[in-house]
Amino acid sequence: MANLTRKTSKSKSRSRRAANMKLTQNLNLVDCPNCHQKKLPHRICGNCGYYAGRAILNTEV
């Protein structure tokens, strides 16, 4: 088995890995069943404050 002649530095190996660690725009938005606005799944709706058919936040103006 071949031996390394020089140790690969931390910055070299980390920069090689960092090329695959990109942020992606992969948002799965769903409609809120109460107000029909787009929201993230399993989150409280920011528009009406409902989650799973119950009012969680008081959004009165």
C-alpha cells in the first residue's frame, strides 16, 4: 500500500468538503387549512396563528 509523502492540511481537506455543502432552495410549502396562505409544514401559520385546527397565537390587530 502506498504511503503519503505529505499530510493533507485541514484547510485543503475542509475546502474540498465545503464544495458540496451548499444551501439549497428546497422549501416544501403547504397551504394553511384555515387561511390558505403558504406556510412551512408542521409550523404555526404566521398569518392566522393556527396549528392543527387550533388557535395558538393571538393575531388580533
